Amino acid sequence: MYSPLFNEKEKAVIRWGELVSKNEARYHKKTFETLSKYFDATEIVELTTVAAVPGLVEPVNGSV
């Protein structure tokens, strides 16, 4: 991401959210390492959960 509107920490969160929502985060160790510079393990779990929940809930909502 090459936007001047976000700092490096914000860019790391956005990138992580994109990867989690596409179920590709496990393949991007560099992104995880960058995220780890700014957040501890508990915070990364929280960020991952926030990014993953919409993808988990949508199939259920779509079938109702």
C-alpha cells in the first residue's frame, strides 16, 4: 500500500485484515513480522478475529 494517508502501523493492520479476510494470512510471514513490531500476540489475535468474523458470519446469513 503506497498511500500517504496511513502510517506504517495502520498499513500493517489494513494489509493483515485483507489477508485474513482472503484466508491467506498464513502465507505472508513478512506481513506478520511487520504487524508484530506494533502489536503483541493478544492484540494480533484480536485484530485477526475482527477481520475473520464477517467471513464466518456471511455464509450463515446468506443461507437464512
